[in-house]
Amino acid sequence: MIRLHQDTSRLLNRSAIVVKPAPPFLDWLHEADPTSKDLGLDDLRQEPAVYLLPEMRSPHELERVLRRCFDTIFTAELDGWLRDESAWPAKRTLSMFRTWFEVSSYSMLIDFLDTDLSYD
């Protein structure tokens, strides 16, 4: 049974981005991994990753944070679909990241659960 806060919800001091593969990512995957040829963009987007980032209040702040962490996220996305690093694009740029992925940002993260967050 999920226990929700009875008195109030808690606003988390984080922002989040949801990263979904775009057509260039699918093209790369099909070329790098022939076993993926039957996968379509909808398959890759079924369960997108959600990344928690520092609290951001403006698009300018999001841009600043993405400049610092896009390669870490890019690497996580590549690794999630193909572990062979030799098949990954060697030179990854923020511009390439923006072409290969659709990014949505969210600034209101509300925790309704009555348990502490944990990390695996």
C-alpha cells in the first residue's frame, strides 16, 4: 500500500529533464547494432529516462546545466542501448545531443510519498 502525506506534499529542490531518442539516435542504433533493425522510434521512447538536476528557474539555467552534463547523459543513453563503446560516436557535442534527443524540462517535482528517498 502506498502511503501518501496526509498533511502536505514536499516540493523537491531539484529540476528534471526527460530525454527521448530522436531519429538520428535510431539511425545510429540501426547501423551500430544490426539486431535492432526491427525497433522503431516509438519502441525507444516507451520508457524514457528522467534525470534529476539542480533546481533551475529559467531556460538560461537549463542551458548552463546541460552544457556541463550533456555528455554524461549522452553516455548513459548510448550505454542503455549498446554497451560496446567502440560503436559510440567519439566526438559528442551539445549540438549533436540536441539533434539526437528530445529534451523536456520540469521544475516542479513534488514528493507525495511518506518515505525518504533512497539511492541504488
